[in-house]
Amino acid sequence: MGLIDNLNGQLEVIKTQNPRACSLNPNELSLNQSRVSFSMESLRLKTNYRCFPAMQQFYTGGPFVVSSDNSFIVCACGESIKIVDSATAAIRSSLDADSESITALALSPDDRLLFSSSHSRQIRVWDLSTLKCVRSWKGHDGPVMCMTCHPSGGLLATGGADRKVLVWDVDGGYCTHYFKGHGGVVSCIMFHPDPEKQLSDDGTDGRGGDNSLLMELIQMKLLFASSPLMQTDDGGDHATVRVWDVSKTKKKNCIATLDNHRSAVTSLAISEDGWTLLSGGRDKVVTLWDLHDYSNKKTVITNEAVEAVCVLGADSPFASSLNSYQQDGKKRGGSQTFYFVTVGERGIVRIWNSKGAGCIYEQKASDVTASIDEDSSRRGFTSAVMLPSDQGLLCVTADQQFLFYSLECTEQLLQLNLTKRLVGYNEEIVDMKFMGDDEKFLALATNLEQVRVYDVASMSCSYVLSGHTEIVLCLDTCVSTSGRTLIVSGSKDNSVRLWGSESANCIGVGIGHMGAVGAIAFSKRKRDFFVSGSSDHTLKVWSMDGLSDNMTAPINLKAKAVVAAHDKDINSVAVAPNDSLVCSGSQDRTACVWRLPDLVSVVVFKGHKRGIWSVEFSPVDQCVVTASGDKTIRIWAISDGSCLKTFEGHTSSVLRALFITRGTQIVSCGADGLVKLWTVKTNECVATYDHHEDKVWALAVGKKTEILATGGGDAVVNLWFDSTAADKEEAFRKEEEGVLKGQELENAVSDADYTKAIQIAFELRRPHKLFELFAELCRKREAEDHIDRALKGLGDEELRILFNYAREWNTKPRLCYVSQFVLFRVFSIFPPTDIVQIKGIGELLEGIIPYSQRHFGRIDRLVRSTFLLDYILSGMSVIEPEVQPTESRTELLLQSNIDVPDTENVIEEKDHTFEITASKKRKSNKSRHGSHKKVKNVAFNKVESIQLQA
């Protein structure tokens, strides 16, 4: 007990602000009571946080489709479909399509219907207004690899791995056309756009020539499908584009076979006038086909595997900028010049002119890092699409990023600007930190070689820091004395890198560790050095001397001090608020405190049974908090290395633990997916939050706003805002409303307005008051009218609550009569079809029926018992027996439960005098009845008295 009292006395210091924290002066552990009281009064402990999912995974690669107004994007995310807001990347809704990965997606022209297919070969049609599957069918023998909807919205074309192309009626769900002849997997499919828009007012084709060919094109519905043809006569590998006619007036056969590519065709596009087909493939060429005679007009050599080809509209901002930049974008020689965009494995955007087949613009530097596949092929961009309503160009990268571009022409220079970057998938988030004094940005380290910086307001990726050759494991941020925001990162490539946020460039590289750098931390006061810990068991202090604001090339960082700190990997490092100490936590189950700048050992914390994942200095006291794999959090005294507090509550390894509220509280996260809020003084877990589906590796706390950010293995980033004050205000408001409603309820009862009183009792959720109202109404003649008026205004949720109350009342015999009365009125008012739609009604009725049967059985037994009393009293001539001539013998036997002679079933009504005389004759036996006359008179006197009393 003495040790506990001593520890509690030391922890009182945490409640105050100590300007000389971590100075190792034992005299500073004593503070007077007045300072403690003042600090406690000015400090408000947090009791609750509200979680706002800031960023969730919505795209894992594969098909996607953009709406006609660019308001949302439909993306394949594993086995589900995500509908994402294109402005904020917020997930509007999610569709659980199938248990297989999604292979193809398409939207109807009016964005009302969504078509999807997966490896299960099931084609589904979704109504986006209700988010329900309206119909589904199967038709292919293999997975559907591509699909497209006709501009009219009535037909859906699908191409599969079974080398078939099928056309379906959208409304009926039946196959209208079946095309075969492709030599391999159908990888790309497209309907010809509506050519009627190309007719000019004078009936020509817009070029002043004969429109007979265009009219013939209008009568046809062309479908283009591409597939590889692996075995050819010349022994080479070819890829063909077949043109099919799906009109009802023509034969269902292949009109033309376009053969020019030597590798898979990845993209098809149609020029704005409708007479030129563009096909791009991985054979590094784009072919322009003339649809007049299906001849090869031109072959454009791109020198990269082309993944997407997009045609620029003549009225788009892209084309306008290009026309002002290049003066030959006019009609020449009877053909119209147009521009098209290509993207591919190099990760750059290029714009081409159809007239000269030349590249008129090429992006100087790529905005993505081209990845290397297993077959050693590079993958930069995987797809691209021109956004509707002249909103620019959308490119999709191999690492699931959506890049939005706009084109500007200034001073005869073309500039392609990256306006927005949405990241569909971040993989596992291992570390994160807020950036800058205003904390408007959040830096993330994921299972990639990059550091991604996000805008907290929109959660769009502002920029990416590329330079590491292996996965980034840790990072930290600070604002230098000159006002620059700096980022330092440690990677699996055994190096550390220093970045400038303004330039988004690497300004310093530190090489020297012999293992992966798993922990890193900036200095807190001077901000002129940082500390790193590695799997090589060493701790290094790096100097940032020599940095300038106008650096163009990174400098080599030098280590000022090195020490072999632990016997196993170092998982975490932290620098004291006054830059005098540094603490390191390791897998060897110890945490060590070192004196800076020479890294002299000060104290070792021993006591954890598993490796230590996180260490952090208190901002106001000489203590350190550690989080361990033994499911505990501990606070240690720097002065003697003793354990001051132990927090238990996590069900798995605790991965992060940080001080908040000026050191009086701790927030932690662990491998159990939980985030917990602790109060240091009471060892109490104030709140537990379960908003992650996997391990929570990363935890960041805003220094000023104390906003929390968490991320983990589920690739989700959650932002947490302190809601303590808001919760108190909300509770006060509800209490005030409750008082006013309570007074209104009493007024309604006083005014005998039972309908209003019942409604208010429902709003206040007062079952006892509700029972009193129903019980009082049961004793009134006009009870049914009041109850019917009150019950008719109830919704489904209130009816469910009423059934719940009735179930509870029905369990008690003295309350059951009210319950049965209310249930009778409910079943009389509402039809059974409406009652069965109430959520959870089955369970509630199952609890009502057994007790109701018990109550009716008890009442039946009581009714039967009353007939025995009638028989006894009639036998004593106290009451006259009631005779009901119309009743059958069976009914009399069931009601009275006594034996009655058969002759009584046919007794007719006789004179009252005759009944009395017959009674006297039966009672004339003097041996059984002594003075019969005297007894008779007494008996009749008693009957008269009873009747008078009654």
C-alpha cells in the first residue's frame, strides 16, 4: 500500500504543466496543493470521441465506369462494387454483388441501371435508385471480360473468355445476337455512337458531300470487339478487331475484320464525326481505321504499350487549347483533324494529331511510379477516359490511383495540370503523422515505396514523395525554426530520407544502417536533428546541418552519434520535449532512456513480457508510457525506472499509446482493432471504440487540436474528434426537452386528452406512464375511441416498441388485462400484412403467445369454478336456477360440469306457483327436515334480506 500511495503522489504531477519536464531533478516531483488544484480546475478531461471515416478503400483494380455527369464513379473493390463520389472519394453506397471478383461493369446512358459481372458468369442488373438487383442471368461459358451498353439503353453487349460476343435485351434479359469467330478472349468491346447527331441541317454528313454512306451507317448498329488471334498462317501473333452489325434489317454476320495489331488490343475509340475508329494495343501502335471502307488510314507508333486511347471533342477545353497552340487543327483536304490521347506503361500522357500522326504534347515527368510486373513489364497507367461536360481527363494507375488532369495553354506553352488525385487502395497503413502548424495535411506510410500526403479536409492525395526503393516503415514531421514543414522517413532499404513539403522533393539522404529503419523521430525543441532506430539493433542521431531553403539536390546526412541500444529490433523511438533525452523500445522487451547528444544510457525499463511496440514521453512529467505485445500499457518513472501504472484491457498486442490532454489521459490502439481512451489518475478506461476490422498500426494526435487519426491493416483512415462538450450540450438539451415534454404530458392527463398523452409518453419512452394511461382508459366507456386515435398515428418503430411493452406487461397476471386490451385494439386497427412487416415482430409475438395462452387458461378455470358456486346456492334455494330452453345438453354439461338428468333438457316454462308447489312436495319428508315450516320461513327471510342488500 505504501508503494501505491507513493506512485499516486508522483502521478499528481501529471495534472500540471511542468516547464522543466524530463530534467531528472527529483525535487521537481513535489508540487504544492494550490498548483495541483488550479491545474485540475483548468483541465477538462475528455470522455468521448466521434469517429468520421475519412478514407476507405474503394478500388482494388479492374473495371470502373464514370457516370454521364461525372458525379460518381462505380469501381470494382474485390468482391463488391463501390459507388464513389468523384469529388471527395466518399463512398456513397456499396453493392455486394457476388462471392467472386468483379470482371466487368457498365452503366446505362441515363445512369439509372448498372450492369455487372464476375467470375461466376452471372450478369446482374442493378437499379441505382433502390440499390437492388432487378434481374440476373447467365449466358457465357467463361467469365465476362468486358461489357458496354448501347447509346439507346436498350441493348447490352458482353464479351467473354469463351471467345463469344452476346447482345442482350436489357428489359427482357434474353439474348438477341450471338457472334462467334474470335480467336481468343474478347478483351474490348464498344458500340458505335449514335451517328444521327452527325447529320447537318441540310441532310449532308457535315463535310458537304453525299450523305448516302452516312444514312447507311445510321441504319446499322455497329459493334466493335477485339481479341487476340494466336495461330495465323504466317506463324505470328495477331490481334483483330471485328465489326458486327446488330441491326434487325441486316444479316447477323461480321462486316469486317480489322487486322493490323501484333498484340492484345486494349482500347477502342471513335472520332467525333463517327467515321474513324482508333485501336490501341500493347504492340506500341495506334491504328486509325476508315469506316467508309474499313481500311487502315494510318498507323501511329507510340514506342510504349498503349493501355487507353481517348478522342478529344472539338469543343472541349483540351481541343481549344491545342488549337490555339497549333494552327493546323482545321479541315484540310476533305478530312477533319482531331486530337487523341494515349496513356500506357510509361505513366505519361501524350496528345497526338490525327493529321500528321505526330505527338504535339508529351508530359515531361510522370505523376506515378511505374511498377514492374512479374513478367518484367512496366505498368504506369492502366486506363483513361475523357470526362463528360468538359471536365478534363481521368487516368487510372496500376497502384489504384485516379488522376484528374486539365490542360492549359499559356504563352504558347502547353501545361497538363494534375488537379486531383484519389487513391483507391492504400494497402496496410503502418504509420501516419499530422503536418504543419495548422495540421491540415496528413502524411501516410503504407506498404509502398512512397509517402502519400493527404489533405485532411477533402482526403484527396495532394502529392506523393517518391525516392525509397523499398517499403516505407515509419515517418515523422516537424516545422523547422525557419518555418518549413519537414518530413523524415525510414524504409526497408536501410536508409532515411528528409523531405521538404513545399517542394515535395528529397532534400537529404542518410545511409548507414545495416537493417531496415523501423523507428524515427524529430527533435521537439531545436528541430535540428532526428533519431532513427533499426533492425540492426542500433540507434543513430542524424544532424540536419547544411540544409537551406533553395536546395535543388539532396545532401548526405551525417550521424552525430551511434549506439548499440538493444539485443533485438528497435520498434519505436521518442525524443523528450526538451531534447535532452531519447527513449527506444525494442523487441527484447525493454525500453531504454539515453542522454543526448552522446547517447549515454540513463535508465532501462524492464517488466514487459513481450516486445515493446511504442514509447512516448509525457509532455508535463518525468515519465514514459510504453505499449507492449503482452496486452498492457505501462507508465515508468525516469528517475528510478520503476513502473508507476499498468493499464490492462486490450485483448491483443498494444501497438501504439500516446499522451493527450496535457499528459492526464492516454489513447491507445492495438492488434484487436480497438481504440481505447484512458484516464491516468484512476487507471480507468473511459471509452472503447471498434471502428477497424484489422490491426490498428498507426495512431497520430494533433498537437493543437488533439484530433486523432488511426489507420491499420484494413486500409481505412479514421479521424476522431473530441465530442465531450458536444455530448454534454446534447445531454442538457435532451434533459430540457424531457422536462418540457413531461410537463406537457401532465397537462394532457389533467385535460383528459388521452390521445395526446399517449403520443407524448411514446416520445419520452415512458412505459410505466403509458401503462397507467391505458389502464385508466380501460375503465372508461369511450376507451376504444381514445386508444384508436392514438394508435393510428404510430409508425412502424413505435408499434414495435408498443409490442415490446405489451410483451413485458403480459408476463404479469395483474397487468395482463391491459396488455390484452391494447393488443386487441392493435389487431383490430392494423391489417396483418402491415404488422408482419415490422422489424423483429416474430420474436415479440413468440414472447406474447405463451403467456396469453396461460392467462386464457386461468380465466377459463375461474369461469368453470363459478358454476359450482351457482349449483351450491341453487341447491340451498338461495338463488333460483336459470333455465335456458334453447341450450343443448352438451352445452349445459360443458358450462356447469355437473350431471343433469336428461328430462331437464325438455322442461318447458311453467307457472311460478306450480314450481313452488312441486318444491314443497319434494321437501315434505319430516325425518330429514324437522320443523319444515319454520326453516322455510327463515330461508325465505334470508333470501329477501339478500335481495334487499343487493
